[in-house]
Amino acid sequence: MFDVIISGGGPTGMMLASELRLHDVDVLVLEKEAEPTQAVRTLGLHPRSIEILDQRGLLDRFLAHGQQYPGVGGFAGIDKPRLTNLDTAHGYVLGIPQPVTDRLLEERAGELGAQIRRGCEVTGVEQDEDGVNVELADGTSLRSRWLVGCDGGRSLVRRLLGIAFPGEPASTEWLLGEVKVTAPPDELAEVADAVRKTHKGFGIGPAGNGLHRAVVPAATVAEDRSIPPTLQEFRTQLRAYAGTDFGVHSPRSLTRFSDATRLAERYRAGRVLLAGDAAHVHPPLGGQGLNLGIQDAFNLGWKLAAEVNGWAPDGLLDSYHAERHPVAEDVLTITRAQSELLSPEPGPQAVRRLLTELMDFEDVSRFLAERITAIGVRYDFGVGPELLGRRLRDIPISRGRLYELTHQGRGLLLDQTGELSATGWTDRIDYVADVSGELELDAPAVLLRPDGHVAWIGEDQNELLRHLPTWFGAASGAP
């Protein structure tokens, strides 16, 4: 029996597998595709996802394959200067094709000891009080203590569990292609700029390796979006919007995406959980989908590991839904809004003009940037200082950098008083005393969860002892 089976080997599933392996959880990842896809559906990582990679010591290998674009922001294609002073040490977007992200995360999961089986399609799920039986397409079955569905927007795991997926069906669809073109660069850029004045959902530009990435509205919403468009369909839509098909040929990939927007009613049903697109789908505007899935996995991993390893306090695993479901609701709101603002209709265009003016106010631009990049996420830990419930940015400390101390996925007590102690929890929490007086932290001490969110702020040992069990269970050796 496995501790955890993960259905789906995309970025969410591989990130989750890595997080679980940091805590010696026996993990099996099942991916129905025999080979990794080369389709580039997303192009970048946001600051919060970059922070997560830094927290786990993975950032350097991603930076080696990506390009940093300074500043963050951008909303519904509104042309405004990007902010460079957000509360993060990584105030940039990392341009990196999704197949590279997928590969690097899969390599990391394998390095940590996760078992990965490709060409294994899940066809059935049955659970009981002690575990989950997983049926495969080849007629075999496996058993695990827990199952996590990371199997995408059409999640079979979600459907088999009967978890409702309310929201709105697609009303608009776009075609996305990675293609070669014969049109000269100056003509291509001139035509694309002209079309985007009235159709913000259109775009075409270089994608490297002699390819161009093109996006164009579809003629209708397909009955089955899993069936890719034909090259002829793609050419027809390009001509309809741009008056030319740019001589597109030799596609590496042709896919569809839509403005369908849905959110799972619950993220857990017994011993089965959902993460990533299996839990939420939305328009890809702002590039939040892959990032949201990685962040789901980062929240869930240590909590599920605590459950497997027997020290999770009551309610810890359920806090995954309590914390991440509202975050997804916010993402759905902001992507719905952007989708509306791309409409060429007079009403949405009037709102777009108004928002364009409002974004000249830095507070408005900052609010939108923090929402899109997830820098502004604050979990509800009750009444307390503004920092409580937020992730702590990377800061210099006497031993180097804060994030250098979080690579193993443990909790961390960062103490400027030098008088606190986490004795009894040292198998789950690292203790760092920094009494240099130069720490960039306006708090005497903070307790960080393994995901870097601030669980407690203070300087009283007795108060700390009351909070430690909330997130880290009973002390070792406690009755």
C-alpha cells in the first residue's frame, strides 16, 4: 500500500509529490500520457511561485532556463507601467515555457524518491475508512491511504467522487497555436498591433526555435474542447480577424481554451483530495492557472504529510480547503473581470476606459498586482497583526537568507529575543535566534509554517506554547 497516490503528473501533481517526499511519504504519481506534452500552454511564473521555488532550493535551476521580466502587473491587457516595488525579493515574472517547468518539477520529484508511472490511466476510485482503491485502464488496481486528484479540469477523480463543480460554461473560445509563419516580421507586428486595437483577445509573436505563438478567437464554442482545432480552422480564424493567415504552417501544437469558470464545491471527500485544475478552472488571463496549482500543492503537501506521519492536529488537513478555496474564488473573480474587459462591446469597453484611468493610482495598480501574483494572499488565522496569516518574504538574517533555511519543508521559529524555545517540536520545527538587531522584521519573533505563512507573532513563551499545537500537533513525548 502506498501512503499517497497522485492522479495526474502535471506541475501541480509533481510539486505535491516533491513536498510529500520531503517528509518521507511514500508517493506514487500516475500520469495517463505516455510522454510529456510539448504544447506551451503557459509562459511564466509569478513572484509567489518564484518564492516557493526559492523556499525549496529550486530557483537556480529554473532561472537557468527562463528569462526575468522586471516588474509585475498587467490587467486585461491594459498598457500601464509595471510595478517594481512589491513586498517580495522577486519582483519579476519568470518567462519559462510550461514544458520546461513540467520537466524540472518532474525531475525534482524523481530526485526525492517519488515513483512516477507514465501511461497509467486511472479509471475507477473506491474508498473506505482505511484507504482508497484505484483502478487502472489495464485492469489492475492499486491501494493507498490517500488519493489526490491533480488530473485537470476534466478530472475523473472529481467526477467519480460526485463533487459538484458549479460555475459557468464556456461562452467564448480561443484557438492557440505554436506555428511557423512565412509573413515577414514587420508585416506581422504591424497587422497584430492594428487588430489588437479592437480585439484584445488576439495576438501573435515569436516563441523561439523558429516558431510563433498565435491566439485568435474561435468561431464557436466546440462541443468537445479536448479535440484540437485543425490547421485549416486556425487559418480561417486568423483571416477572419487579421485579413491574413500570416502563412502559418508546420504547427507544433494547436489547442483550445475558453472562458469556462468553475470551482469545486469542496476540496476533500474522505481520503481523497483535489488540487490544481481539478479543483478550479477559469480563463487563462493573467497566467494564474499553473501558478495557482503549484500554490495549492505547496499548501497541501505538508498538511497531508503530517496526517500520514501521525502528528497532524485536528482540523489541519481540512484547513487546506478552508484556506485555498477562497483564494481560488478570488482568482475566478479577477479572471472573469479580465475576460469581460476583453469584449469589444460598448459596455465592457466603457469599464475598461474607466479602469485604465484608475490604474494611474498606485494603490489600484498595487491591489491588482498583489491579487494576480498571490503576494497579497492572507489566510484567516484570527485577529492579530497585519503580518499574521501572510507569507513572509525572503529577508537577510545572520545566517544568510531566510529562504535558505526552508529547503526541507519544516516549520521555523525566527526569534529576535533569543529567549524562546520550540523544545518538544524539534522534529518538525527549526529554531533560529537572530539577535543582531539588524533583522528586517518588525516583530520580536515569528513562527512560520512549512509554507512560509506566519502562524504566530510575539515574544511570550507561554503564548507560543499555546499556539504550537495548532499547527504542529502535540509535542514529542506528550501524552
